[in-house]
Amino acid sequence: MPDFAPLLRDVFGFDAFRPGQEEIVDAVTAGRNVLAIMPTGGGKSLCFQLPALARDGVTVVISPLIALMRDQVRALQEAGVEAGALTSGNTPEETEAVWQALDEGRLKLLYMAPERLASGSAMAMLRRINVSLIAVDEAHCVSQWGHDFRPDYLRIGELRQALDVPLAAFTATADAETRLEIVEKLFDGEPPQTFLRGFDRPNIHLAFAAKDSPRRQILDFAAARRGRSGIVYCGTRAKTEALAQALREDRHPACHYHGGMEAEDRRSVEARFAREDGLIVVATVAFGMGIDKPDIRWVAHADLPKSIEAYYQEIGRAGRDGAPAETLTLFGPDDIRLRRTQIDEGLAPPERRAADHARLNSLLGLAEALDCRRQTLLAYFGEESEPCGKCDLCDSPADVFDGTTPVRMALSAILRTEEWFGSGHLIDILLGQDTEKIRARRHDQLPTYGVGKEYSKSQWQAIFRQMMGRDLVRPDPERHGALRMTEAAAPILRGEDSVRLRRDTIRSAARRPAVKA
Ligand code: ADP
Ligand code: ZN
């Protein structure tokens, strides 16, 4: 298999696969017939876009949703991918450009509405060009009994036979009857490789904790699991070495692992980890690809991962054998600052940075979730679920309070300064601080000046963090990360909605760590 990481990063701007994507991408790239059932929002389009780039020739994408096709084509083109669409919404110029790109053999992805398959000229064209894959979005539209039935979808099976190329079908509709019908109509009854996996990993216990004394927290977690294999992920190389040392002093077998080590040393850690029972590897994210030890019993994050996808992938290394496994993810204000700086100082274009900030916010939302952690996580991937009974918040509910008043104060400070400032300055306003910036901008004249003295600075930081995690405010990269209000905040400001905040993470954030890990 090719290494997809560079394409994933450079073309799509993602740092990790989402649950299930990698297996599907592998199978489609290898040219197998595939039926993939994934919840809406799970990330289906990547599962044919990435193989399209990795394979020779053109991938024909059949989708019934014209607006969605146009969005995808635009996004691909912006990322430098040769993609085009033939739909009834095209201008003659657009159609001409697609034909030309096809003639010149440049096009990688050709999106088509199913109606096009009814036209003889389109069929003739598809026979003439080098089609290497057919991808079918919303494959359940082939089902005559479903309410989304599209008669033209029945032509796709003929197309596959005529071209004799692999076909990958995607849908969010999982019921067995629909699946059977898809196999019959699209694959002529020949069962494709089928991927139907929820995102849940029910044997993995989930937990987060605010950093208090992070080294102590990790040592305690490891001590309670003495003799069991585990991974500790750290944000920096230096930290992997220091923490491995601390674990050894605590009489654990432990090694560090990071990308700066000689290949040979890395190999030897990998081999030891595979062979030995109870070894702890303290690593950066460089440790992961290629380790397939089924009985990793725990994974801890000494620092917050960079996105919810990275989090899922890293904790997912635990308990592959299906036996119980445990996880703990630490987070603190320094992590958030570090992650934000990494995004802002990266080379990505502004829209991608905004998306990265949003993904980080989702992880913060998970870190400070109010109810079942797993429900929150699965909801992010588009899957509905019941409270799990296997996470820290199901074990003991979060300590929450009605935070409507401080949130409204913060929103009002944001609006009165016209959404041009970051949390540092906003907090100074709320606390009524006497800074040069406040005097220069006459922000001491604002009605919000000094209204928030009831909370400390670090408590305010925690409140802003939770507001970001709930997507009530968002940093705007075009304004140097100034916070702007989102739609979701409007009803709160109008007094039509209330907000619950977590008290525990505000409290421990106020008690800043004395010991640094
Ligand atoms: P679906 O078609 O399954 O409903 P999409 O393909 O439109 O879902 O993807 C849903 C969202 O998930 C999009 O915003 C997309 O950018 C995002 N996404 C997909 N794959 C990844 C990934 N590996 N990492 C981060 N975000 C992803
Ligand atoms: Zn739960």
C-alpha cells in the first residue's frame, strides 16, 4: 500500500484517518469491489477521493446530490486536484472544460449525476476514456423500496459490467435488505468486500482529566496498572525521555520512542514492545503506524492530542483483542495554547487553519463534555448512542453549574469590542484591569469593564475554553485569532437559552500545576 499520510495531509489537510477510513481506502485502492456503510458525516468522500489520487486513470463518481458534487469538486480543485462534474447545473463553459480535461487525460475525478448515464454519448465517452474505478455515493438510491429510489441508479450495474472496473459503493443506510439490494443491483449479486462497523470500541474505557500535576497523574495511572503493557503519548520528544526515566525510577519497564531516534533504536523498541509483556512505551505520535500489538491494556495522553481524530486513533491502539482496556487523556491551558500556535504558525491556508481550530475545539468539547464521553465522541462521528456506562462521566457525573451569567458577560465583552480581541484582553476587560491596551482603546469606559471580578483570571480562561469547546465562540484566523460569536451563542445572549458549565475543570484549572512534567 502507498503511504497515504502525505496525500492526507497535503491535499486534504487531515492529520489522521477517521475510524474505518483506512481499511476502506486500502481495499478500494487495491481494486477490490467494496460496499462501505458509514454514518452520515463519518467521512465517506475521502474513501474514494484518496484512492482516486493513488490510482491511474479516472475515477467516476456517481452522486444524486448536485450541490454536494459541486462543493466537492470545488474543494478538490482548490486543493490542486483535477476534478470536474457533469451535471445539469453546469454552464456550457464548465462542461467544455471537463471534456477538454478528459481529452487531455488530465482528469482524476469525474462527478456525474445518474441521469447522465441514460445518455448514449456519456456512455460512449466513459468507454473511450481510461476509467479505473466507479464510486457510488448514496448507494441506497438503487433500492426500489427505499424512499430515495433513483431509477437511473439501475444503470450503474450495467456501466460496471461494460467497463469491467472495480466499484466502491457508499451509503449510510445499514439495514440488511437495502444492503442485499445494493449487492444485487450494483454488483450483480457477487458479494463485495463489505465494511460495516460502528465507530464504537466498547471495551475501551474513556477518561479525561485536567492537568494538575501531570507527571504525578501519569505515574499514578501507570502504577495502578503495573505489569500491563501501555503507551504514554507526549507532545514533545524531550518529554518522552524524561517521563520514561521517571517511570523506570518507579520500577516500571519503560522506554521512550520518537522520530528523532535512529531507525535501528526505534526498531528495537518496537520489537521489544511486541515481544515483552508489561512494557510501557513513552512516545510521540511517531509511535503508532505499524504497531499491531493486540493486548495493549492502556493508553495515556500526557498532553492533549491535536484533534479528535488523532485522539480516537491513539486510544484505539488499546484493547484490539477486545478485552477491557483503559485510557486517560490529560489537558491543560498550556496544551491548548501550544496547539493553537502550531495551527496559526503552520503553513496551511486560512480556511484550513479555521477547520483545524474547529477540530481542536471539538476535542476541547470532548475534554469538558457534560455527559457521557462516548456519546459525545460518537456524535462527533455522526453516530447516535446511549450513555455507555464505561467512561469517567458515566462513572461519576460532572460537577456542573448554571454558567449563563458569566457566558453572557463574556459574549457582551466580545460584542462591545466588535469581535476584534482574543481572550487575554477580553479577560482583562472583565476583570477591570488597568493595562495600557485598555487605556489606549478606552475599554475602561465599556459597561462590561470590571463586571467579572467574581471569577479569577484562570477561571475566566477555563470559561472561555468551555465556550470554545461548545462552539459558542470561535477564533478568527483572519483577525489574529480574535474571538467571534457563533450562531449558537445568539439565544444565550438574548436570554432564551442557558448554558451549563463544568465547575470541576474550572476549579482545577485555577490551581495551576506546581510541578511540571
Ligand atoms: P459523509 O459523506 O460521510 O457524510 P464527508 O465525506 O462529507 O462525510 O465528511 C464529513 C466531514 O468530515 C467533512 O467535513 C470532512 O472534511 C471531515 N473529514 C473526513 N475525513 C476526515 C479526517 N480523516 N480527518 C478530519 N476530518 C475529516
Ligand atoms: Zn459514558
